[in-house]
Amino acid sequence: MKVLLADQIHPAAVKMLKEKVEVETAIGVSTKELIEQISDADGVMLRSKPNLTEEILKHAKKLKVIGRA
């Protein structure tokens, strides 16, 4: 399972995630880069940014969950 971190979260939370799943970081990337990274992610974790628009989500074929910290 792969989780995409799209915003900063507490380091302890990142450590806990990494113990259970593959974690990829997409903090501050362009929309194009986010689309590329989200295409094979099972989950996305974010705070207030980025906005996951319809354009981005239509490329998230494997996405099962969006978590908001």
C-alpha cells in the first residue's frame, strides 16, 4: 500500500505511517507532478493544501482513502 503525503504532518505520524506502508512525499509539487504521483497511490494525506480537484482525482485510479490531518 502506498500513501502520498501532500502536506507537512507531524514527524511522529510520518514515522508511524512508514512502519506500515510505503510513503511518498509530494509537498509543494506542481499539479502535473501531483497527478503523476497520485496515479498509483492508495491513499493521500493532506492538511489544507493542495486542493484535490476533479482534474487531479480523475488520475487517482487506485485511490481508496483521503486523510486530512
